[in-house]
Amino acid sequence: MEKITVGITTEFITISNLLKYAGVLETGGQAHEAIEAEAVKLNGVTVTEKRKKVFPQDVVVLDGQIEITVITE
């Protein structure tokens, strides 16, 4: 599994913005499609909200192949 660490300077980032910011998806539309297809997990739980908030120390997994850990920058 590919592991990526992303630093944020804000309190949180929405999950669709995180997927774009991390460079794993190119557009918000792709992020929304991945969420609708139940291919995104946040801390082990399948995400169904397109604007779900992700905080530092959270871990997002896309398609069981890419793990993104969010940290405070």
C-alpha cells in the first residue's frame, strides 16, 4: 500500500479536497465518485459524506491501495 503524509495549516480539510490536495485524484468530481462508490475510508469507516471533515492524525484510505495520513504543518 502506498503511504502519503499530508500537512495542513487549517483546523481541518474536507475529504474531497484532501484527495485532490494529496494528488491522488485530479478533480473534485473524481473524489465525489470515489466516495459514492464507497472506495474511501476514514479511520477504517467507509465515508458517505462528500464534505466530511478530516483532522490532523486522521487516516484516509482510497481503494485499499493508498493511505493518506494528515498532520499539522
